[in-house]
Amino acid sequence: MRIAIASDHAAIDLKTELREWLIEQGHEVADLGPDTGDSVDYPDFGYKLANVLADGTAERGVALCGSGIGISMSVNRNPSVRCALVSEPLSAALSREHNDANCIAMGARLIGSDMAKACLTAFLETEFAGGRHQRRVDKLSKPEI
């Protein structure tokens, strides 16, 4: 799977660890930055991530910041992206099954690397259920419906 990952400075260590782990799992990973721990603005990296999801360059996205909140807000500004802030595997799985999420966000200050990997596994292995959920997902991308 083609996965894009981005963070802010607070989550660079988790981003690096997850990027390497995803590659070991056989995924193609685009690291959208940042490359150092110097202070950056999470919206800049959230918007980059949203753009590669919206244009189809990546199939799934991983957004990371200190809490996961700020970067998830910036990613979700793009109507083609459905980013769920998760902290455990059930929410990650349900974000796919019910909401067809194409991105998950996690907070590096709130989640350990093992739990982040468990969330990613659930997110990547769960299929969208469709059916009654499709109508609702369609409304997320077109608020005027």
C-alpha cells in the first residue's frame, strides 16, 4: 500500500519509527517531513498530507503531532480526506469500517510506539463496510447534500 506520513517537530521520533516499521511491513512510504526536530507549524505538514491523499499519490495517511489534534484538524480541511484521531485499535478499525477513513492521526505525547503500531495495523487491515455507511461518508465530502 502507498502510505504518506507527516508530523510536526513533537512527533518526529514516532514518525521515523513508524515509517521504518511500515517499510518493514512491505508498504511504500512517502515521508512528507519534517526532517529535523526544529520547530515547525503542524498545519503546513497536515496540508501536504491532505494534498497527496486527495490527488491519489497515497492511498492512506498517517498524521502525527504532540496530541494528534492540531494536525488532524489541518488534514480534515480537505474535503477529500477523512482523518480520524485515534488512540487505540478499536477506534482505528471503526474509522475504516464505518467512516472509510483514509488517514489516521495520533498524538506522540499520548501514545507509545507499540500502541501506535497496533492502531496502524487495525487501520490498514480493516475494510470499509459500505452499505448504510456509504450515504454518510458521501456527505462528509459534500456538505451541501
